Amino acid sequence: MKDSGVEWLGEVPEHWGVKPLKLLVNESSTISYGIVQPGEPLDEGVPFVQTTNMSSGDFVIENLQKTTPEIAAGFPRSRLTGGEVILGIRASIGAAFVVPTHLTGVNLSRGVARIDCSSELSSAFLVAYLRSLAVDGYWQLAKQGSTFNEVSIATVKELLVPVPPRKEQADIEGMISKATARLDLLLIKTECSIDLLKERRSALITAAVTGQIDMREAV
């Protein structure tokens, strides 16, 4: 292990690199946010992803707010192509997703940033890193705003990212996927158990207050 040089990141394996995110994007791209003033919601137009979608994880095209083609055309750098990373930078700070292909052509709002990774960095690995406690600590130190929280694009660009070899990135992605799948299944089972216990609790109370349980015998 070696010291990353950053307190909130700590140590990383000796053979890993550590670079600012701005050096890990495609040369033809830049980290940028989306439409500043999308106007009134429309029934037809260009869909765009906003902070509410980042919070809920809902990216169904029909559920996205829409703006005019003219407004969207003014923000070509935030037009999605599929496979890149989107990051919440306002309100839903730190929410991150790999863009699914069905969002090709969709744009972003002011509160969401687009990150097109270079060949050195996997989009899935970056998303996992952006969701980590270490990066959350970075956002907590960097966020600004009195009425709502946000981080600047400059802050996102300067985020230091550990860079394993691509083979290790793939191995880490696989391990995380398996582990989180088990945890998600456990969560579902636990939520079902909680619902069942709540139902039984309510049934017990109902039976007691309606006289279906002879409390004299219970005493």
C-alpha cells in the first residue's frame, strides 16, 4: 500500500495510479452540466434527466421532463450517448449511474453532470467509486449553498480517483455486483418479514380491542 496523498482517501495499492477526474475523460469531451433554464414542462420535446431522477433512479423516457429542441441544442456537451457516467451535483449530490443506451439523445439539467471516461477508466468502476464513503466525505467538504446543497464542476474535475489496471477494475466490479446482489436479496426478505410482523401486530391489536381474545384467561 501507499499513501494517496489525500487524507479522505487514505492508502491505495502500490501499483495503482491516483489522478484527478479531469485527466480521466476522453480528449474530445469535458465534464459539464446540462440545461440551465429548460422552461415550462412540455408534453413533447427533448427529454432531460434532472435531480429528481437521480434521487429515484427513474430513467423511463416517458417520465422525464421535456424541453424544446432549440433550448436543448444550446447544450450539446451534456447530450447523452450511452455508456458514460451521470453524477448528481445539486440536491442529489453523489448519486451516480452508467447511462443506459435507451437514454441516447437525452439531455441533462443544471443539477446533473456528464462524465465520458477515457479508456483508462471503466464507467462502472467510476460509479462504484463515486458512491463510496470516501467520496461522500469529499462532497461534504466541498459542497456549497445556503438554500440547497451543490458542488461545482471545478470540484468534480479535481476529485482524485484511484486507477487500478483495467483487469482489476473488472474484478472489483464483479465482486461488488455479487455482494450487492446478496445484500439486495437480504433487504427484500427483511422488508417482507417487517411487513408480515406489522400485519400480525395489527391483527393482534384488532383481536384484543374487539373482544376476540379473552383477556381474563390471559390474565
